[in-house]
Amino acid sequence: MTTTLIIPGLNSSGPSHWQTWLEERIPRTARVTQSDWQDADLPGWASRVRREISRASGPVFIVAHSFGALAAVQAAQDHAHRVSGALLVAPADPEKFGVTEYLPSEPLAFPTMVVASTNDPWMAVERAAQWAGLWGAEFVNLGPVGHINADSGFGPWPEALALIARLQRKGDTRETQLARGETRVFKRARAARSQASAAARTRAIPAHNGDLMHAAVLLQDAGWRVTPPKPWARVASA
């Protein structure tokens, strides 16, 4: 069963924050706790996220906010096989904290959505769209709604449930496509092995005597190992 990992930003998410509201409505959640909520130590924060991902018994779905989104991306990149999706809301601009070099600049290996605002003081919407593009994420612009936190009116946020459901559907579709792709690869490999085996049987028997060749093929099909004796080669060249 999937664990939803709640990853707050600086100063954590209080009782009136949408992450807390969400945590109370989704079964099987876990909240990442930082040793110092005011210290923007990305490697330290990401280490805590990795620890929680490792503790989960199954897949992990990430719901991160602000600076927590940066920690989530860095940590999840190392555990991509465990992450079923990531909702990154109002991610902070890594340049503000001098941590750009710590973040991946290529598509993430799991369905991702970046939700941003046109007047977020922590990340310009153009920068948010740029990072979404680098990560291969769906980009959602909510308009002028601030930092998408309790101070900007985001306490109860039913739309977050809809966004999570949308991402999870993407993840289910991706898993189905991967499973179908693996099945096709397996079938092609099996057919290739069968063709190679048939070709090997034909090459193993010199085509100088039709009766002997037919008998040898029958024996091989029955499970016998047939190796042409050296005198066959002399007969063939006579």
C-alpha cells in the first residue's frame, strides 16, 4: 500500500496549513520532521526525506511544499524506484538558497506536478515553469495566490485531492505501459532464442546426407545432443 509522504517547507506546516488538512484526510501518511525547521540545509533535509522513504514498506507518494519540495526532489532522485509520484507545491527558488547545483536538471523518473503562483515571493512563476520543464513535470499555474500556504488562504484545499488523484492516474497508466513493454520485450527475446536454437541445430549437422540430417534433427527435438562426427565432413567433401 502506498504511503503519502508529507514534506513541509521552512518553519514546517502548522495546524491551519493545507498539508496538515490533507494529512488528516489521506490514509497511511507520514510527515518528514526536520531537526531545525529554520535552517535551510538542503543536504540535511534531503537526508531526512531519504530516511522516511526507506522506512516505508511500499511505494511512496510525495506531497511537498516550498523548500521541502527541493529536499523532496533531491532525495527522491536517489530512490526513484520507490516513488510513485510527486506533487510539488510552490517550490522555493534554489538560487535564493544557493543550492541549484544539488538539484537534478533532467526529467524525474516518476510522474511529477509543479503547482505555482504568479505572485509567489519565493519563486517567480517563470522560474517555476522552467524547473517543471527540466523535471518533465506537469505545470499548474493557480494565478495570483501567493505562496500557497495558510497565510495566503490555503487551509482546507480540496483541489489538492483532485491533483493527487490526477497524478496517481498518470502513475497507474505509466505502470501499465511499462508492464506491457516488458511483456513485449520478453516475447521478442523468447522468439529470438527459439530462432537461434533452430539455427544452431541446423548448423550442427552437415547438409551432406538428407536421411542422416533428418534423423539427427528428430533426436535433437527429443532432447538428445547430437554432434556430427569428423568422418561426416570427409564424406561431405568426397
